[in-house]
Amino acid sequence: MAIVPAPAVELFPANLVRKEIKDERLFLEMTLSIVKGRELSQVAQTFINYYMQNK
């Protein structure tokens, strides 16, 4: 069992059971941190591009 933040429209494989938790005390904050002055790998840069387009 896991609690995973996911948008309501996200599709999950048929073998997973999804239950929505509704509670006004819960919120989601996403943060992305990188090391200043360090060059990113191509994989890391691709992830950041994806993250920024889908936030």
C-alpha cells in the first residue's frame, strides 16, 4: 500500500486499486532543487523539462 499524489485524470494499470482521499487538511507542494553551478546530465535536463511542462 502507498499514498501517492496523482491528478484525478491520471490512468493507472488495471491491477492497481485507486482510492481518493478527500480531506481539506491535505495539500500537495512540489519542489525541484538543483545544485547551483553544477552542469546537469541530459537525463536530468530532460526530467526538468518534463516537470516544468507538467506541473
